[in-house]
Amino acid sequence: MPAARVVVVLLIAVACLQAPLPDGRADDFDLPSLQSELLHAIDRVRPAVAHISGRGSAFSGVIVSPQGHVLSVGHAVSPGAHYRLTLPDGRRLRGIGKGTNPRADAALILITDPPADLPFASMGDSGAVVTDQPCFGLSYPGGQRAGTEPIARFGRVVRSQPSRGMLQSSALMEPGDSGGPLFDLNGCVIGIHSRIGRSMDRNYEVPVNTYREFWNELNREQTFTQAGLPLPQLGVRIDRARRDEKDAAGLTIISVIDDSLAAKAAILPNDTLLQLYGRALRSTEDLREALIAARDEGAESITARLTRGEDEIKLEIAFDVDREAAPEVALPKNDRPSVPDPKGLRGLGALATQLAELEDQLDDACVTIRSDLGETSRTITGTRFRDTPWIVSKSSAVGENPVVSDDDDSVSLTVIARDTTNDLELLQAPEVQHTGAHLTEAAADLPMGTFVLTPDNDGAGIVSIVGSPAFRSQKQQSRGFLGVMPSTYRKNEGAILNQVNEDGAAQRAGLLVGDIITMLNDTVIRTQNDLRTFLAKADPDAVITATVSRDETQLTKTLTLGTVPQNSVHAADQMAKSGRRDGFGDVFPHDADLAPSDCGGPLFDTEGRFLGVNIARNSRARSYTLPASVLRAFLQQAADTPSE
């Protein structure tokens, strides 16, 4: 490895620049004031946001009363089910599912033994929100452990008038966020996270006024409808694989609940319901509508037509259901407090224009690196450091023969050091660079809600907010994928390939069924577990050398690993993520909509201080940054490495 002595220049830039809005109404928009309001509101309401787990799922909620009323979503909560709630301070509480409205996607959980100092937030007025009003979300996405801080996301109200009963905001959501609160800058709950669309501004919230409208029903242990009356329950579990298929003929029953309407009518598991109360059944929604119609029309019995084996039969079901409205329950005393009227801020959807002049100064720290990964070429962003020859980027995305493209020139770079834990690579340019980032003493643990700036050589850059304090990211999805089904060969003599997936890394490298892998790089492979362990530690897109035995002949194959296939059809997974996106020593999240090729570039605060390197697009709502302290340690280690 070439000798390297890293010169670290420490300089704190202190220019806080604000460009006027395109419409000239700078008086409508003051970024420092917005920052102050946001930080204050987050600090005030954060303790009331809960991580909720139970029935094999995890989601979010917000406490809205000292009596322990917790708002969440209907698709996550079941009446009578028991839940564990964990607060940001680590306290664990017990709760029980109360009312659930599947149409409005609203639900309530009641803490069973609330402590005297239970934190809570106020319910605001979703009917008063306006377009372009600032808002923020706090919730626990997938992978965010209970007992840690929730993740903060900033946005604006995109649609103030409910569409299909929902508010729409640009505060990002993803799985696990369901049930989390959307707040205004007064710290009042204006919505509850419900669902998302494919585009980033399609984040839909249950309006908080929906909870107020159905407060009585939500406080009774029941599933109910928009009419406010209990939803009749037939008492069956439907085959999940078929229950929502619009073209399926009937609903196949998996099990029947004891003492239910179905049990009393002698409906059995494996029966297929074809018709109920004169309505054909092709989905669970059809079943729900039939039960609601029977209730609203006062039916005392309903006819079910079903198949049992090869027979088609009819059964009469005694329809003894609750038709009484829920009793009155008082709203929390802190409901709808007196607060300043909401205000829409023009230009909030183009927040980067507020920092246009600063971004123009900082984008010189970004470089574009092109390299060879296997048989393909890859481009990735890098961070250039001023008054040094050093460039840092994302190691797993930098291959052989790296060059930097700058002002139509291509300059070859030399690889100096790698940090595989943090996916960092240090590259050396031929000459000292006179533009770039200064490595500063900026704090890594910025407050949740701090505005940060990702510059872009070709655009306006991206303004986002810090989502939480820095934490260690466990390796979950980011592992190398070979595309094989192995087993141990004979008595620990290698891993034999029983299946080679089409267009996987193994097939592209020419591996065949029956090949026996005996070594990957310098690691001896004796069993299938050795192979799996190696891949679990390897980065996606890593270039490795495989030693293979085929028909008693030893072969050497160079191959480029792939990423674990994503089979999810969820909207949150229909976007590009980094191949290596977790397993870092220390990162903090922010809500920038980064492309994977943007990773490796720098992140700054709104005063121009270098905060770190964007290392991964982890998910729909989280981009990860390695703090400046990690960069300093990496460069210092490279400086202290003796020459070879």
C-alpha cells in the first residue's frame, strides 16, 4: 500500500446565508425562526410518542391524555388485544386495544396502569390546517428499537382538505411508522400516520378530528363503522391468500371462533362462504358490507350460502348483535388547546432555495467518481477535502481504476485505505485540492430536527432534518448475495451447489450445479455454514475470488456479488436503496431523498460546517450519515499506518 500522511485541516465556517424566495415574499419565511420553533416543538412532544408491540407486529402511537389514551391506526390494533408500549425514556407500559374503525383506519389503545407522570400531547384541529403549513412526524420505523428515540421527519401539508378521509403531507413514512403522530409547530397532534403512495409526497394521515368524532366508540372495546355503531363479527378467520382476491369465488374459512355467530350456526373450517345476506362474497370488504347491511336493516337472522366439500348448502344464522351506540366519554382536558392559527409558508416545498448561496459555495466538496465493478462501470459521489489530496467515498461502490470527473477532465485516483466496517474508502488525487470541505469540530449528536444540507454539483441540493442522535447500525439487509442453494459436501469438504439461480452472481460468473466451493478469497469453505457466514459479512457488489472444484478440476472464478432480492410489493420498497445500507459503527439518520449514487458525498449544517459523509440510502424515509468524528478517526488511522 502506498505511504500516506493525511493532513487534516480544521476550519469552522460561520456563514448563515438566506436567499429570498422566488415570489419575493421573504417576510413569509424565516429559516432560523422555523428552526427554533421546530426544535422546541420536538423537544416538548417527543416523550409522548410510544413504540408499540404485540400480536407479532410493531408500530407507533402517541399518548394524548394523563389517563393513558393512545391514538394509533386501525390496521394495527385489535379490540381486546394486549400491547406493550415503550417510551423514549425506556419505561415499559401495558395497554389494551379498545375501539377500531377499519374504514377510517383509526384506533385507540388504553394504558392499563398509567403512571402519575405520564407524558402526553394535545389533540389539535385537523380541520384548521392549511396547505404548505409546516409539520413534522415522530415514530418508530422498522429496525428502530424500543427504548430508543423515535425518528423525526419534517414536511408540509400537501393537501389540507381530506382526500378519501385522509390528510396528505410530505413528512415521510415507512413500515413501522403506522400509528405515529403528525404534529404542527404548536406541538399539537393533527394526524396519525396511516399509509403511503409511491411518490415521496404521498404520505397519508388519519385526521385527528376523526378520533374526536368517534371518541365514544373508540373508548369501547369493539370494531365499528363510520356510522358509529359496532361492526358485527361473524367469528371466522379467512384464508389470507384468498381473502382480498377480487376474482376469487367465495371466502375460504380457516377457523371458527368459539361461541361466535358462525359457531352457533355450525359453520366449519374449510367451508367456503359464497353468499351472505343476499350478497356475493369475493373479498373481506364484501363480508363486512353484508354484515353492516344486516345490522342497519334490523335483520334478526341472515342466510349464508356455502360449499362444504362437494356440497352446496344454506344455513340460517341467528343475528343477535349489539345495535346500541357507545356511551358518552369525555374528551381529554387538553383537547384542542388555544394556539396561534396555522400559516402556510410559500416556498416550503423548495426549502433548498433558502440556502442557495451557501449551497453554491459548498458543492465544490462534491466529486463524481467512476470505476469498474466487474464488467460494469459505476459512478458514485465522493467528498473532497480542501488543502489535501484526499477524497473519501463509499467503499462498496468504488471498484477498480477509479477516476474523478471534474470540469470535463478525468483524473486517476489511488486507493489509500479502506474501512470495511463503515464502508469508507480513502482515495488520493495527484495534486493538493484547493476546494472542498473542511473537517470541523461540529458535534455529531445534533438535536433532532436540525436542518442540514446535502449539496449537489448539478442542482439546488437537498435540505433535510436530523432524525435522531447517532447510533450503531446493525447489519440486517446489507449482505452479499451469491444466488445459490448450497449444502455441505461429504465430510466438510466444501459447499456443493444444489441450485444456481438464473441471472444471479454465481451464474454470471459461470458456476454450475454440482460445483463445490472450497474457498472464497482467503476464507476456507468447509461447510454450507461457512459459505453463509462469509456472505453475511460481505458487502453487496463486492468483487471476490472463488476457488471451485468441478469434476476433480480446480477452477478460480472472479465474481461480483449481488444484493438480496426484494420480493416486497409494498410502496416503501419501490425505490432505489443502497446495496450496503446498514452495519455501520456510528451513523445518524436524516430524511433527505437521496439516490444511492448521491451517497459518499458530504453533509453540512446551515452554517456551512461539515457534519459527515452520506454513506447510505437505508430506506424510504432514512438516509444515513457517518459523523465527522468517524471521518477524522479514519483519516488519522490512515495517517498513522506505516508504509509497506
